[in-house]
Amino acid sequence: EVQLVESGGGLVQAGGSLTLSCVASGFTFDKYAIGWFRQAAGKEREGVACIAYSDGHTSYGDSVKGRFTISSDNAKNTVYLQMNNLQDEDTAIYYCAAEGPARLPWLTCLPRPRHYVFASWGQGTQVTVSS
């Protein structure tokens, strides 16, 4: 069974940084794509970042390009989201999600992180940016 557990959320000042973690289990990582998504109060779920374990291919939502970085540590079964220069509009619940298995999991991340193609989800972690 695919299981995803997010952690690392909290309160941060505008312009600051925060790193989220997603510990994954129950699947073969090289055949899956892992994504980060967020949902702010009153808004629809938004794609943040995506990574394919097979080759490390990544994609990002337009609103976070240049500020956020997704990475993985396969030895720890963990995906990270490094968030820099956080702004008020980044306040949201952040979710980790997995999709697979797939022959070409990197395609799951293209052309951008798309929440509607991901089947397995974590419980979310709150990120609040204060100005």
C-alpha cells in the first residue's frame, strides 16, 4: 500500500525559507512520480513541483519557478521541497502525492505538476507565511 507522510510545515516570515519532507513507502520508487501540491483557503489545488525517481526529472508550477526546488533521497525514501523567498501567497496546505507504476514515470510530471493525475496522497502539512 502506498503511504506518504509530509512534515516540515510551520510559520515563516515573508522572504524566509522552509523545507518540507515526504517519506514514502509501499511502492517501487523508480517507477513512480512524486509531486508536491498545495491548496490555499478558498482556492483550488495547485501544482507546485514534480519529480520522477527514475531519472530525477523535475517540473514546477509557474508560480514557484526559481524559488522552490524538489529533490529526492532514495536511500531515505524521501522527497523534499525546498522553499525559498516565501511570500504571503504561498500560504497553503502542502500535499505530497504519488502516481505509478508507469513505464515512463517522467511523463507524469509533464508538462507541469497536475494534481488530477495523482492517485495517492499524504495528509498534508500547513505552511503559513507572515508579512
